Amino acid sequence: MAEEKSYYMTEEGKKKLEDELHYLKTEKRQEVVERIKIARGFGDLSENSEYDAAKDEQAFVESRISQVELMIRNAVIIENDGANSNEVQLGKTVTFQELPDGDEETYIIVGSAEADPFEGKISNDSPMAKSLIGHEVGEEIAVATPGGEIQVKIISVE
């Protein structure tokens, strides 16, 4: 059997997944079942687009339930107790500046299950996070990006 992937996340991220799973199992699943029942009432299932759409949604919901259950089962909670306070690590907030004269940017480095760049959360698997992890405040490092290599200076780590 293949080894299952670990999903790094904060306690808050795990709680969000547990809430999503509860919603999917208790509310969303029931909504889809009702849509299927209603669509069946429209007659011939071979040409019933409402039925097809409801069945597709059911497949999506069941797939998401399986995915979320797997992520929760293999969750590794990020804890930084006793960690070097100046070192960029999973679960920490890092502020850096693009060199020579770029703007400052701030991100929280989280596991892929929680990543949301629009909320300032980047995955530990992203090129930016991979380059930053293990470095300390004041260091200048090269980061490989899809647009080419850039230089950044770490301003703060919280």
C-alpha cells in the first residue's frame, strides 16, 4: 500500500475542514438527494438535464467528502513552541521585501490544505515558501519564480 501524504495545517485549518465535512455530510448531501428526487419526477432520465446535473453534483460532493476525510485523517498540526523566533518556518508569518526596491509583502506559511494567497496564506510547497523556510530575519535570498529569479530580504518573522 502506498504511503499516504501528510497534510500540514494549523489547528484552525483543521477545524475549518471538520466544519466543512460536517456541512457536506449533514446538509449538502441531503440537498443533492432532494434535487435528484425532484429531477426523477420530470420523466425520462436519458434526456433529463436536471437529473444529470444533480448526479454530477452528487459525485462532486462525495468526492470532496472523501478528500476532506483523508486530509483530516492525515493532518499534522503545526506547532512552533520553542522554535527559533527569527527563522522562517511552517505556521509563521513572514514579511519580506523584493530587492532592490520592491514593496514589502507579508504571508503566513501554511500547509497546502489551508493555502489561500488571497488571504495571505501560502503553501509550504510553493516556490516562495520553499525558498524562505529555514532562513532568518535580515537574510537576502534568491527565489525562483515562474517569471524568473528574484532577490528578497526577510524583514520580520512572527
